[in-house]
Amino acid sequence: MTTTQQSSHPLSSFPDTPGFTNLNRPMRTELDVFELEWKGDLPEGISGGFYRCGPDPQFPPKAGDDIYVNGDGVVSMFRIADGHVDLKIRYVRTDKFQAERFARRALFGAYRNPYTDDPSVAGVDRTTANTSILRHAGRTFALKEDGLPHEIDPTTLETIGKFDFEGRLRSKTFTAHPKTDPVTGELVFFGYSAKGDELSTDIALCTASADGELTSEQWFLPPYGSMVHDWLVSAEHVIFPVMPLTTDPERLQAGGPRWLWDGARRTALGVLRRGAPAEEIRWFDGPPRWSFHTMNAVTRDNVVTLDLCVSHRAPFPDTEGEMFEPKDVKQYLTRWTCDLDGDNPQFTEERLWDDCSVDFPVIDSRYLGREYRHGFMAAQDPSKPLHPQLLGGLYFNSLAHFDHATGEAEVWYAGEDASVQEPAFVPRSPDAPEGDGYLLSVVDRVPFDHAELVILDTARFSAGPVATVTIPLFLRPTFHGIWVAD
Ligand code: V55
Ligand code: FE
């Protein structure tokens, strides 16, 4: 018996579209590379693991040209110690991954729309564990906002299993952006669509102690259902940004997209004192805006300032079927302010930095929610040439350091052929001053036949990498990562 590969069969090959070609070409590879080559000076103080998480579809999507964020979760780890760098990459063994591996094809349909799945997987957990890494109470997790954390062995990257605090967590979802209080070690997190079905709008706000016990879980309803991807936590408050990327049950049931932009709605910021009952949440109103990622929040004298990357709308089609203009989805570092004294239910907005559009902001995590000065992020410097093979995609050509004390930024331009991923900040030593240390970032380069791990010294930021590690193959861009010191 012979089998013929039918190139016209929708499941036999990936779409020839920007989401699956060039920088976004699926890699679908688990690997170990020992003793990566590097040049420059690998700082002696760096000893630990750089863990990252991102989507990489195991099989051509059932939904055809599905969106990037629906790929199967992959965890990568750079182990750096004593002048040696090793790389390991493994898929997360989610229920979805295992069912599709057994079937040797995609069974689950479009991004967060279970109505598009093969009937054989009805009721099976469809989360992909593809967004970020959390380290808490000695455990390591891969996260995706529509499901539970998947625990990962930090040495082998093998999947240990789903985690729900031994059955104590009621929320069926868990944000990919939990926050760890640097003073108490408390984990503060939430789940939206917390009942686990895509049409529920409940938010579960939760805390866990530094030693891993679930200490609180309370549920509330936002003004309307939306994608709540990232949020903010200050020393005194939690802040939920509710922005007009919305769902319609009938649309979902008809197999349509999970999210569309609804520009008729406004932005609502829910501010709640940490530890207070959820009924006390106060909603601040503002114009329609979009933000994927936040930098930090600080409460001073009952005024909460939120620093985050903000655009005029989300990069999704709108409810009228209109596509977006590229300029409207560029995000800029912005400060929103909520004054808890008085009765003004509006938040105010101030743009902090205009020169580059930015995303993937990170801080020195010892200053989360506290008075802080330094922010780092991926940036697109529009004054530099754009490579034709990178045009059109979401990509960044630079790393930036923003100094809130001076309002000035330092930028390292990675080159015309470069696509820069989210950086990670590593303090020079446990008691180093804020922002003093190293910035690590993975850089892909056209023609996508290799990648680099660059290490910048924040004391000489614009001078570029002090060390460059060569990865002898292309790495599909990931979303978020963390540094775990030995
Ligand atoms: C984002 C990423 C996601 C997702 C929703 O960065 C939003 C934004 C990788 O998955 O599901
Ligand atoms: Fe994110």
C-alpha cells in the first residue's frame, strides 16, 4: 500500500502566509545544543537559566491561516554558567498536544473557539501553554491565559502536569502575567473567563504565599468582557485594564473570531486596594485604547500611576469588518494616572517616549510596584531601514533603556537584518543598584538561518552587546521569559 501526500489537502502543509513564513516559519523542533559558541566577554556574574516560552504549531492549523498566538507551547532554556552556554528546547505536553500527536494532525480549530474543533476532541482541554514562564515556590510553570499553568521540570523541561494548588483553585484560567511582590514574595494573579468557558466574563483575583499556598480567591464581573492580557500591581493596589477587544457569543458559535475591536466602547481601569473585597473595585474611564504589556505601577499618596505600552487600537479587525492602519496599532510608552482622592472617575494620559514604538517592557523585578527609575524594552526605531523580509510583521530592531528620572532613552540598534525579542534583566549582583546589570535578548537575523543571544551591560547600554552567543539555527520568536539565577 502506498500513501500519496496531497499538497492540496489543507492539513498537509502550512499556509504560505506571513504568519507561517520568513520570521514566523514554524520550527517544530525539540533539541539540545551543548557548548554554544560565543564571542566577547561573557560576564562572570551570570550563572543561571534563561527560560522562554512561545508558540510553534506542531501541525498545520485546522483553521488554515490561524493567528500566531494559537501555536503549541514551546519552552526553551539557555543554561549559562562558568563560561558555558547550553540550549534546550521542548514542547509542553498539553492535552491538545498529546491528542494531536496521536492523530498526527490538528484536531483543534481556531484560536480560542472550541466550536471549530473536530468532534473527537469535544471537552478536551484546548489550552496551549504558549506565553510565559513563572517561577514560584520552587516550581516552574508554562502559562497561557485560557487555561491552568503547566508545571515543567526546570532541568529537563519535561512536562510534569497541570497545576491548580492541589484542587484548591476554583478558577479554570490563570493569567500569563502574574506578579511577584518583591518584598513579601506573594504571588498576585488572576484568571479571566474564569469559569473556563469562552463566553463567561468572570474574573478571579487570587493570591498565593511565598511558600506556595493559595491564600485568597475572589470573583467579580468587569464592566464588559474583554481580553485582559496583562495588568498591574503596585505595593498597594491591583489594576485591571479592560479595553475594547471583545467577544460575541453568536459570532463564536458561528465559528468566527474570538476577538474583534469594538471602538464604540471605552477603556475601564479597575483599581482595587490589595487585600480589599472585590466589591470595592473602582472603575476609571477613558478613551478606547489598547495595551498588550505593562511596565510597572506605583501608588503615591492615593494616586496610582500606570506605565505601559499603549496604542489607539488593538491589531485585530473591528466589529464592522475593517482592518487596522499600521500607525494605529503602534504602541508607545505611556503613563495613565488614577487619582483615588475625590470623585473624578476619569484617568489621565501622558506619552512618555515618542521616538520608537515599543513592546515587551521589563524592569528590575526587585522594584515591582515600588518607586522605580529604569525600564527596558524591545523597540522599533523608525529612523532605521526596514528589511523587506521583516516588513509587515510585528518585529523590533532595537533594545531600549528608558530612564524615568531624566525622561531620556538609550537605544541599541541591532541592525537592518535583526528581529529582537523581549529582553530579560539580570542584576549585576543580588545587592546591585536598580537597573545595574545585564540585559539578555534573543535576536533572529535574515535570512533566518541562525540566531543570537546578546548580552548587554546596562552601564554601557548603547555600546551594544558585551557578549554574543551564536545559535546555529533559526529560533521562532517567543513571547515572554524569565531569568532564574542559580
Ligand atoms: C498575547 C499572547 C497570547 C495570547 C493573547 O502578547 C495575547 C499577547 C501567546 O498568547 O493568547
Ligand atoms: Fe504577554
